Amino acid sequence: GAKVERVDDGIVVTFDENSGVNFATNKYNINESSKATLDKLTGVLREFPDTKVLVIGHTDSSGGDELNMTLSKNRAEAVTNYFVGVKQLYAGRFTTNWFGENNPIATNDTAEGRAKNRRVNIVIVPNEKMKRDAEKEAEGN
């Protein structure tokens, strides 16, 4: 239910419309289907405890700029708090960021497009030790 792609040193997890971390209009509470997605991702994060995690909140274009920045911040923080508070992952791994309506992945002209834009993206970044280990492994091949 997700596309995983390498971007520079990190892994970007982009969820499809059936399994994403999405939100209702003007809401930042994590719904049950989003919890299921985060629960699956928790397993991956536990398997690779040396990674850093960037959680990025977004909104659709409904509402003003200030409201959307606050809403996207609250969405990113809700996901981070879920990982840390509920799933007991180490808080120092997580960084939150937010962009309001500035990075849409779909049109804001339709209800379906706006629903896709009300989301949180997650980027998994290896730490320096993991990068060095990967370089050593590549040299050995």
C-alpha cells in the first residue's frame, strides 16, 4: 500500500490512497485506517532502530495560510506523538516539519484531490553508521 523510493540517502514512503495517513477536513486526529498504516510502519522502524524519521504534515487549500500551517503542524505532531507515545519509539529519532498547502500531490479543485492532499509523509533516513556500513559492504563487492 505504499511506494518506497530512495532519495539521496533517505527512503521516502509515499502511501497510496487506500493506505495513507490522511485526515478529515480541518482535523488532525489519527483515524483507524491511518493507525493501521502507522502500526505496520512501526514494525519497520523497530527493525531498523538506527534510522532517523522525518514526519511531514500537509493540508489541502481549504482555509487560510495561517490555519493550514497550524493544521499541518498538528498533523505531523500527532503522527510523531503516536510513534513515540503509543508505540514507544525513541523520540530522538523523530523530526517534524510542515508545509500547509504548499506541496499538493493532487488538484485542490476536487473533493478527491483535496482528500489526497490532507496527509502526512514519512521519510526514513539512515544514520552515519549505517551509511559507513553500506559503503564498506559496497567496496567488498
